[in-house]
Amino acid sequence: MRTMPDEHLRASDVPTEGAPLSELRAFAHTFDGYKRWGSFEQCARIANARDHSSLDTLRTCLFFEVRRWHHFGGDPDPRAEEYWRTLTTKIRHLSQERGS
């Protein structure tokens, strides 16, 4: 999947509640947090702070968490999966509020 800038993101692009993990992973990779913030370290700082203040930072958190679990080599544990789903829901709601 190709990256998608925030301004082109529509609520219909965001996985729905209960979507399979594969859809959440694919959606997370429509954003490149490393490129957006200029470094792994800055991306990690935002993600680890759980900054949910904007669409950009929410997408950063989801991107980083999906990458983190990829490096762990498996599916997220139940707590992490719930966090992925929370992030996805917040992203969808912000996209709807923007009228897209």
C-alpha cells in the first residue's frame, strides 16, 4: 500500500471496528512516521509519549506500534491490539470530523 497524506485521508480509508489485524497493519503503512518526523528517534518519542493530539500524531503512534510488533516477530498481545484499535477509531473519527 502506498503512503497517503493526511489531507487525502477519508474516513472510508480507515479500517472499521473489528477489522482483521492485516487491515490495521496495511493501513498503518499508509503513513511513514520516520519520514514525516525526519528520524526514527523523533517518531519513537511521539509514539512512546502516546501523543494523540492530532491526526498526524495518531497515525505516527499506529505506524510505530505496528512496526514495533513487526520487529517482535508476531501478532500483538491483547493489550497492544486494543491500543491499535483505539488509535484506528480515533483516526476514523478525526477523518469524519474533517468532513472527509
